[in-house]
Amino acid sequence: MEMKPLTRAILGLVCLLVAIWLVAPTLVVVPMSFNENKSLAFPPQGFSWQWYQNFVTNPDWSNSFLNSLKVASIVSVLATVLGTLAAFGLDRMKARPANLLRMLMLTPMVVPGVVLAIGIYAVYLDTRLVGTLLGFVLAHTILALPFVLIAVSANLEVFDRRLETAAASLGAGALTTFRTVTLPLIAPGVLSGLLFAFATSFDEIVVSLFITNPYLKTLPVQIFASITRDADPTVAAVGTILLFATTMLIGGGMLLLGRERKGRQ
Amino acid sequence: MNPGQDSRGNPGQDSRGAAIDLRSISKAYGSFKALDGVSLHIKAGEFMTLLGPSGSGKTTTLNVVAGFTEASSGALEVGGKSVVGVPAHKRNIGVVFQHYALFPHMTVSRNVAYPLALRGVAGAERERRVRQALDMVKMADFGHRFPSELSGGQQQRVALARAIVFDPPLLLMDEPLGALDKKLREWLQLEIKRIHRELGTTFVYVTHDQEEALVLSDRIAVFNRGRIEQIGTGRELYDEPATLFVGKFIGDSTVLRGAAAISGGETAIEIAGQKVATAKRLANGGSPVMLLRPEKLTLARRGADGDGRNRLTGRIGEAIYLGSGSKYEVDLADGSKAIVRSTLEADNFAIGDEVEVLFAGADVKLLADDDKADLTLT
């Protein structure tokens, strides 16, 4: 459809405004992280690397970062395996019970985080899981599972099941077929599920606040604790690091995918 | 029919193919009977086509043989051994699908190597056999390509190579040319015929296209409503149809229906006041109809001498010039249509000409009427 120049200009302007609105709050942390004073005032004063230094040297920060990394890594693997198997099973089930089960497994996305947190906290108090690695992993896996389920299900929906029939006719049993045909073809869904699961666990705060204790803190808990206690620009430094890390990760992934697709054509 | 192969003989003596025996195979989905007591013996090395309209049970039969569908009842033997309850991946049967079903994430070579890898064939031997199979379907130069880079006909040839590379004693093909255009289809039909000859494997081919069935097959099994109506060579089905359905499904035909009078060995039918007769009668009773092949009918101007043959008046409704002759559709007095093929030497007629359709009583096929024979053709 042909657009008038005026329409095009207005559309461009609106897009720009929305883009600024979406990105600006995130970008504000970048200058703040180089503040000379121990303050979160905007605009920042002077220039210094001290908050980055603090992030690396202060065990409160470095430990919580490593904790988050550890929890998110385990959760992403666990949730991806469980979520992929669940998606596969639901795809092969009769429609009605499958839909019920699917809804059940997606509830962690819909239930308010606080409600879930209270429930988990109550159970963890009895089972002594508060402040343990296992406790974090279990709680975060519940929250991450729906993302994997959705991503893998979307891929299975477009997967041509007749390829499995073909594989069987060529001599492949069910497991071999899954490993050599189904899994490679739904790999994009599994990978994006893995990324979502990692991200979900890495920045989970509501449930984490309930089940944390002084011995085991994740990064979001540490950020929250720090910002409620004092105005420490280390928060901004952490934010900046995460911003760059995720940008690199997603950008790199997109580049890689694009190259593979090009190679295929 | 292929003159080099006498289907009544036994091509299976020194064949590498397996004989297949289906006995009273039934398959029910709830109250719907997809297969209703299908019995079929396929000889080793034979090219058998399962022909029928959609929903007639031909593909279900193929799926039962392949192991994709378990029959509700009946016995099934491949190469003399029962395969009832044997899962598809242990049957060692090659299958070619209408939708190609190539693995999109593998190159052509890896697709063809797939069944070999599963059978532990590795290294130089695997490469040699992949090349040999691709050579056979004339796709040797495409090994490094991905399926998405190939045309439909090329993909189907690769699928064929993949299905024969592990030397299965039986190859099943489910409308493999259904998605291709006519020219390509005709060429690939000849390719499939050649490959069948070179391999000596048993081929079972499913199609709804009767011309394709005639081109390819040693024998044809005609399916209708979950049953086999008739099994025979193309010539047998054309010349001696056992049922009205077969007569109408194979080739062109004129069907004459009307009030029948049977006296002694003679059957006469009255069509809009005109009586036609043949010195035959139905063996099993039932209401008789007459079936006539187009080349058995002759056209003449009104009032011409019939030489004592049966005659029906009509008007030319359609005239088609075919090069080797002409094909006419004649609207008969009772509203039905006669299809006539005439040779080059015969008189030419134009649309609207009043004509007489002449035929000898001996050329009539007398068959039991079957109202279902019409319904399934639509």
C-alpha cells in the first residue's frame, strides 16, 4: 500500500517516541553507574569506575551474582528438559485432557507472584528449604517451565509428524526418531525455551525475596536489599553489565541463526 | 500392459522381492469400516497397484502393510512370515509418500544414508550405496543440496532413493506422483517402471488415477468402499469388468439402464421405447445393465442400415478430435450419454447431428446394477 509523505512522517515520529519510551529508562542506568558520588541522583556527577570495582570485590555482590548464575543455569537445564518432555507428551495426547493439563502447567504464569511466593514459603519453612540452592532451583523451575512449554509447543505445532512415520519406515525406533528427526527440527523452540528459562530464573525477585536468607542471596535480592538500605550506585553498575551481557547474547544469537538460515538456502 | 512380463506366470521365481499375503483384513474406526475383509495375494517381484477413489480403503491397506496402522482383524504375511504386531520400524519395508517426507535438516546424501546408518552400514560401503541409489534415480549431482533447494519431482526421486537404498524386499508407494504436474508425472511413471525392472523388488503402488495404474502395473486391485471389487491385469479389468463399478472406473464406458426382459438365454433392455438385446444373461440374478466400451460403438446417420445390430437414436452432444480418431458424446433419448470412439476413416459428425448408435449384442457386458457405483464416482 502506498503511503502519503505526511502519514509516513507521523508514523516515523510515533515509532521514535515509543522506542525512546521503551528504551530510555533502561539506558538511564548507564551514566548513573559512572557517578563519582555515592548517590543515585540524575544527572550523575563526575566520572569513576569505583562501582564496577565494588561489584567485583565486595563479596555481597560477587557472591549473589555467582549464586544467580548457578541457580539460573541449573533451572534452565531442568526446566528445558521437563518442559520439552511435557510439550511432547501434550502434543501426542487426546485434545481434551491435554488442554486441561496444559492450562494447569501454565498457571504459574497467571497466578500472582506474591500468592505463589507465600505458598512456596509456607511449604519451605516446614521442609527447611528456605535459603537453600535446592529451594531456589525448585521454585524457579516452576516459574520457568511455562516458558519452555510455550516455546516448544509452538515448534511442535508446525512440526510435520509425517516425518516420524517416514523415519519409522526407514527403520528408526521411537527414541532414535526423536533424537535424529524430531529434536533437531524443534531445536529452535527448545533453545529459546532455555533462554527464557534462564532469564526467568536470573531476574526472579518476588518468590526469591521470600525464600532467601543471609546465607543464600541471588542478585535481584541483593539489588533490592541494597536499594532499600542506601543509594548505592553499584546497582547501576550491575544493571549496565547485565544490559550489555544480554544485548550481546541476544544479538549474537540472532546473528548466528541468520547465518545458519542463509547457509541453508 | 507390459508385454515382457506375463503376470499370470510367476515372476517371483528368482526375484529379490517378497510375496505378500493379506487375508480377510478389516479395519474399523468406530462404526466406520475402512477395510471390510480385504484379501489379496501379491506375488514376489510383482508390480501391484491398489486403485480406487478416495476413501475406498487403498491407502489404509498400504498403511496396514507398512505397519503404520494395525488391522482390527485378519492375517498379514510378508515373505511368508506373519508381521501382525510387528512395529513399522522392524518390518524392513520401503515407503514412498505423496508428500515426499524428506528430512529438511539433512542434505540429500544424509537423507539417503539415514536408513543405512540405522543398519550399521558405515564408511566407504555407505557412501557407495548412497551413490548407487542416487545414480538409479538420476540425482547423483544433488547429494550436497538440502531438500528445500529441490523441485517436487527431484524431492520425490530422492525419497525413492532413500526407500530403496537399504534393499527392502517390498516397496510401498502412496500416490507418489499425486502432487506433480502431468508431464513430470508421465516421465516419472516410466522411471518407476524402469527401477522396478532393475530391482526386481515387489512394488505396491496406490493411486486413484486409472491411467497411471494401467501404465505401471502387472496387476491392479480395484478398491471401493473398503472392499476389493476385482483383481486382474489392466486388460482383464477393461475387457471383463466383474462389477459395474470396475467397468465405470477403468476406461470410458456407456451404461444402458432400463426395463429388462429376460427370456431363455437372452436379455433385452428397453430405452425410451427402443429395444436392445444380447444373447447373455446374468448368472446371479439382480437387475441387469449393459456396459459398452467406446470402441465397440459405431455411429451412423439416421436411417442407415444397421446390419441387424442393436440401434439407439441420439444427438451428438460433444465431438472431440483426438488426432488418432474422434471421441463423441451422444445424448440418448432417455437422457443418458453414450461415449463413442471412432477411427479416422469413419464419417465425421458435428454437434447437434441426429445419429444412430449401433452395437453388436456380443460386445455388451451384462452387469448387475449397483446404485453405489455412481455415488462413489462423484
